[in-house]
Amino acid sequence: MLNSKQRAFLRSQANSLDSLFQIGKGDVDEAVVRGLDEMMTTHELVKITLLKSAEAQPADLARQLSEAIGADVVQVIGRKLVFYRYSPKLAKLGKSIILP
């Protein structure tokens, strides 16, 4: 669970990120969850774009995905979702995000 100071720090880091993942129409299925979970092992901070064809509400989808992949929702702005999950793999390499 992130506190407000950590969330603000991660929001500032996410400003310069490009979206690494897109979700279109259709429900969130096992393939989407698996792909996002794999991405979270190599990137601690991930920005996702919901396409206009996506039927789910962004806040509901963010909550559903965060539970499925075990990540924290950093922010939801419009159709952009930002997730954070600590990665032990990146920590061993010394590339982990150091939270305040």
C-alpha cells in the first residue's frame, strides 16, 4: 500500500513515461492479465492506455487489474492508468525505484 507521498513521487515519474500497454474492446481476459503481469516483472511503473472502444469504466478496470496482478494503482486520469509493483528482479540489478 502506497502512502500519499510515495504516490505523488510515482505520479511525477510516470509523467514522462509512454504507454507500454493498450486495452481495447472486450473484457479483461487471462491473456491481458498474463501480459501485464509479465511486463510488471521488468518495469515497476507501467502506464496503460484504454482505447475508446473499451467498454469498462477506467476506475473499475484499474481496480480489477490491480487485484489480478497484485499492483498498486498510482493514478487514473481519463483513459490512462498507472500501476506500480515492486520487482525483486530489478532490485537485484540495482534498477529498482527507490520510494521516499
